Amino acid sequence: MAAYSSSRRRQAVVSIIASIALMLAAGAGLARAQAQAPQNQTSPGSQTVAAATISQPPNVPAEGAGDSIPLGTSITMQNWQQYQQFMPEGMAAFFQGKYFWKMPSDVEMEVGPTVIHPLPKGYVEATEKYSGQVKVVELPDGGLTLTGYQGGIPFPNPAEPHRGWKVLANLWYRYLPHLIVDTYGQGCLVDRSGSVNCKAAQIVSRQLAYNTDPNTPATFPGSEGKFSTEWFMVLEPEQQRYTAFLTISYADPSKPEDTYLFLPSLRRYQAVSSSARCSPNQGTDSTQEDYRFGFNSNITELKADLIGEKKILALLDATVPNGEFPANYDMPLGWPKPSWGKWQVRDVYEISVSKIPSKAAGYCYGKRVMYVDKATFAPLWEDLYDSNLTLWRIFGLFMRTVDVPGIGPVNSTGSMVWAFWDVQHDHASFFIDPAPGHVFAVNEQAPKEYFDLARFSSAPGLNLIMR
């Protein structure tokens, strides 16, 4: 270590960060071993959310479920224009053939029933108890924050003023299991020639505050002030093994995240500048702004405008494909095959998210158009634009349902295949969670060693990796 000059050490850090940027995005996902939960036909219309009361009768027949697109309809290259109104802009662009990335000629998207899994009981109860006290606060720099949040949905019936930002805050505080252990997440890069390069990592994600899971403290002792952590360690390729990354976000949403990197060559961790959040590297099509299952930005530095409410096609309750990528993907686009599952017509909020003017200089995205599920407040699709407001990356999230202990089926845990298609530079990234044949666990299912807060949720814990 003494032989490292300061400049060489900084160069090594930058190189390592670049090589693992892809896998950090894969870290938002989960690995395998949970059977898909039973599905019952319901509808967004069966979920009534009021300021102080949430009513979610499970297994109620959908009010018009599938009426917008008849159940059993197969959307193909021959008939897609009939259903274009139910597509995000990026999905329609694939069908239109506007870019290098195009829908395969044999594409087939079968429409099934809309299935709404009830939100967890504890999360609903927290919404009913605390949402009435949550207030939006305008900041001097033009941003927004909130006060009074204690758990659940902060704005269960988002209304003006600041309606779009309230939807974004609901997305940030959407339900997630308090502990997610992914023993093997995989990410694969594809270039315009079809060459594939895959890597793998182990991920431990933990929510430390505002928890509503059964038999779980709202705030874990010793973690006061923190909201969540993500611990990430490279497994493959072997030459990067044990390189690890820890991100800490805080209960105060205005406080910037802290990020730490463990370098095996140095056998210690060090802080990493947050200025690299926008930097995709070595062909990666995601940034740290896209993590945390589709969105990981500081909500106090953003404005969010509500474009409207609509219905879109989304793939939920999907089956993660077996075999090594690109097996069981509709190539060359990498689109879901019919074997993944049936598409649903979901009610969404469409919002346009961008930095407030005082924070916009140098930011990677000119705007992020997000399609936010009304039932779960999870992002189902995103179209990402550059600083000139030209479409840059198309971001699809294809979700898998997980049976969470004591709660039931949840399809917004981060278990999914998520794909970025860069339409300006003609490459793509696919993150497969769970990777076939590997273990995934949430909450009480996780092996006991993952409950160690000091090891997996603090910077000094990184130094334990190679001991």
C-alpha cells in the first residue's frame, strides 16, 4: 500500500467504481428461491385511498379490469397501433422502429387480468395514523421537503398544490421489505453487435427507519437518523471479487447520501464523492440516480410535474426467465417473451421529474418521465432524457411477485428484470434478479448473519469483508 501514490490511488478508485457501476444497479434486485404467490383478479378501482382511511378489499373482481384491452389480446407488430395509447413513449418507439433498438418481428404481448395485491396491513395502518400530519414545506432554494412523516404513504390521495411532487414522495416511501438479501444478482451489457458481458454481486438492502413490517421496530436501535442502506460486494469477475460498496441514505431527505468503497488491494474502506452519481462507466446504462429499484435521487432537489393519469401496459407477477442471459429473452432487443407472463393494464400517474434550477447544472438527466403505479407507487416504466430534452435511455421494469413472511404477495420488492436501452449510443444493460439458481430472502427468511447491522449497514463493517 505504501507504494501507491495519491494520484495512482485515486485512479484505482475511479477504475473500480467504473467497473462495478453496472452491478450496483443489479444490487437493487433480489435473488431466487421464493415461489411465486397465487394471483387473484382485482383492479386499481377496488383500492380506495382517502386522506385518513385506506380500504383494500382483496380478491374483488375488477371494475372494468381488462375492458380497455380485452383479456387474451395478443399485441404484435401487426396490431400494436390499436393499443398505442396504452404504451409509454419508449415502448411505442420500439414498435415504431425509430431507433437502433426495435421490437423483434415475432413480439407477442398477451394481456391478462389486472391483479392488485393488497398493501401490507402495518403499512396501511401507518398511513391511516400518520398521513394527516404530513405537510409539504417549501425550501428557500425552490425545492420541497416534508415534515411529520412517520411511515406508510405520506400523501395517500395526492392533490394540488405540488401534486406531482407528492406522487414522487409516495414513490420514495413506497412499501419495501425491511431486509432484502440477494446472494447473487447478475447484470449483463449488450453492444450493437450483440456481444454480451455479464458480472455478478451480492447485495444486502435494509430499511432502518419508518418500518411497518410485523415484529420489526419502526427504527432499529443504533441507526437513528438513517433511513436505509445498501451493501454491495462483487462476486464476479474474480479479479474484482470482494470490491464492495455501501450507500447510506438518511431520514432527513435533504441530507445527501454517504457512499463508501472497500478496495481489496488496500484492505480498507474510504469515502467516495457523491459528485460521481451521474457517471455511467464502461458501457453501463445506469447511474446511481437509477438505483433503489428505479429511483434514487434527492427528492428535495427535484420538481415533479403531473403530466396526467392514464392506463399503461406493464409486466407484473412475471416469472424471471431460466437460463443464462440471453436465453429466454426475445433478442436482439432483449424483450420479455410470452413465457415470462401476461401483461396487465395498470392505472398510473405520469410525472415529469427534473432538478430545480438551482441544482440543475451538470445533472445527467434533463428530465425523467416516470409511470408510477397507483396501487403501489412503484415505478413501472421510465423514459430518461438528456440535458437537451432528447430521449436518451428507455427503462423498463418487469416485476416478479414475492411472498413476504407475515404479509403475503408483494410485487414491488425489487425482484425483477430491469432493462436500460440507450437509444443514442446503441447499447443496453439488463439486470436479472433473481439470477437463476441462486438464493434470495426477505425479512425473517434471511440467514442470521445478515441481521448484523454493524457489518452490513455501517462503513467500518466493510473492513470485515476479507477477515
